[in-house]
Amino acid sequence: MLDVQRLTQMMLAHQVASPPDLVGVCAQEIERLEVRLGLIFPASYRQFLLTCGRSAGLLSPWVAFYFDDLVDIREEFNERLSELIDPFEVPANALVFAQADAIFDYFFCDGSEDPPVYRLNFQTENPSCERCAASFSVYLEALVLASDKEQWLDELGEDETYCDARSENDEENLL
């Protein structure tokens, strides 16, 4: 089961989000979406949605994975599936919950409290599927670490294009 306190402490420690940044989804909205999709979400995912399903600060700004994105993510996923020459079968109990360009993450709503997460990559000619996290909780912790503000600010500082643009702006501001 997702340890919400540990997750929020990690987000705070890694400057990803502070308590005011966390905006959850009410239980009734979650239940309505479960009925619409014909699924019962795992307990860990439900906890995530209740805690920060609408906003979690800087948590993964490059991935669509919030509650309000779920229907669009599934539609894009289905569209990509329909374009495949060799059909790829996705079980009906799969919840596709995250998208980064042509990469989709999902888990199975099979009664498990904290299911493993799988990734389907459409960037290759033959889409590949692999397990990317032992559980949804582990997935979220990895996402927090990847979203660490200091880490990606350091990467921006090392990027020559960013550094060159920053230097030019600094020079203009001095004139």
C-alpha cells in the first residue's frame, strides 16, 4: 500500500512539491471514473489520487498522469494500438495511467493493492512491453527522484544551449 506520508516527505525533501501543491481528487469522482471504465482501482493508486491526483507540484512535468488526463491518455493509447500492423492485445483490466510521448505506463486492476507497473513503448517499429516497476509505490518513488528540482536544474546548467542562452541574456541585461 502507498505510504502517503513517506511520499509527501520525499517530495518535500527533493523540492518536488510542498503540502499546498498537493491537490487530490474526491472519492466520488474516483468512483464515477471506475464505473465509467469498468475497473476497480488498486488501493495504492486510489491513495495517490486522493492525495495528489490533480496536482503534485513539479512531479514529473514531462508525463501526463493526473486524474484529469486519464481519459485522454487511454484514447491516445487506443489510437496508437489501432495503427499497429500486428495487433497487440491489452487485457480489459489494464489501466493506462501515464503517457510521455509514445510511451505508456499501465498496471492491472486485478485486486492487488500495489500492482507492478508495465510500460508499452510505441517508439519502435514493433512496440515493446516491459515491467518498469515492481509496484505502483516504487514507480511513484522513482518518479519523485527523477523529478528532483536540484537534479534537473543541474542538468539545465550543464546544457550548452541553455548556458549559451543564459550568457547572452546576462550580457543583454548588463547593457
